[in-house]
Amino acid sequence: MPISVVCGSCKARFSVSEKFAGKKGPCPKCKAVITIPDAPAEEITVHVPEQFASGGKDSKGRPVSKPIARVETKIKPAAIAGIAGAALLVLIGALSLRLVENKVPLVVVGLVIVSPPLVIAGYTFLRDDELEPYRGRSLLVRAGLCALAYAVLWGAYTPLPAYGVVTGEAWQWLFIAPAFVGLGSAAAWACLDLDFCSAAMHYCFYVAVTLLLRFAAGMPPLWTVATTSI
């Protein structure tokens, strides 16, 4: 078996017969004296029968094991139609609030109803496709907790204008917005296992939709809300 040799002087690589193992000689390239290393120990190769390679094969010669394929989450046309219909009903409900004088109780109920679906909707297109998605009861529980956190943030914002914390000046949002986005992102990150950037987008999506519904309901801008508004 040939012995692989590397010259310590010029770094040239070459092979010599194993009969020169342990001897010294000149490098064929730079003529520096090098010592031939001892012959390597005989390697033992274990050959696996073909029928057991790659997980084995059945009687017809087909592989028994198959690669694990990631299941893609697909939205069916019926689901899309249902989502569109629900969104239309929510919009109609928000517009109908323009006719109601005391909107607060209905707004609270509406926020409780729409928050979990909005959380789930955002999760479907912001989740990591390389991870197995949450489904069924697990998704409902996590979405419920995240929706509760989002609703609590709305409640935490409610008294700020009444106490003069928010007066409509643009510079105030440089301090208020990052705090709320940070808390909302942390809720989405903890409940839905989103990376922090996707979690921030998830919360901003929720805020954008609820702001549109607020506008549709004929409610005043955020910086002019009363203490009892949402």
C-alpha cells in the first residue's frame, strides 16, 4: 500500500512504496531530506449488504424508508371564503356602531371577538415555514393568550390621553409607540414562537386592523380618546 508523504520544506505531496517506510531520502522536488513515515495500519472496511443500505428494500426492490416530507399548510378556497365573509361582517358591525351613542360596551365585546381570529390570521403568514405549525387546541390556547395580551395593551393605552400623557404631539410617539410595540412583540414571541421581527410585524398587523375598525366605527383619533374609550 503506497504511503502518502508531505515534504516539510516545500510542502510537496507524493506517494512512495511501503518498502521505504521509516527510511530517509531526498525530496524529489526540493531535494531536502525527509523521513518516510511508517506504513499505515491495514484498514478494515465493512460492506453493508445492498438490501440493508438506505434503510433496506422490500421484496420488489423498492426502498422501505422514505424521506420525511414537511407538510405544507394550505388554505382551502372554502376557508378563504369564510375568512372574507367574517371580515365583511366585522366591517359591517363596525360601521353600524356609528349609529350607537354609547359605543364602549359594544367596542369591548367586539375587541374580545375579533382579537383571537386576528392573531391566528397573522400567525398563518408570519410563522416560520421550517417549523411545524401549531394546530387545533394548542393554536387556540396560544392565540387566546396572545389576543388577551393585545387587548390588555389597548386597555393600558386607554387612560393615557385623559392623564395628558398623549396630547397629539408627534414627538410623544417616539417614546409611546416603541414601548407598546415591544410589549406586543414579546407577547407574540412568547405565545407563538415567532422570531422577534415577525412578532413585531404580527402586533403591528393587529394594531393596524383594529385601528381601521375603530375608524369605521366613527371613533375619534387615539390622542383625543376619553378615559372610558378603547
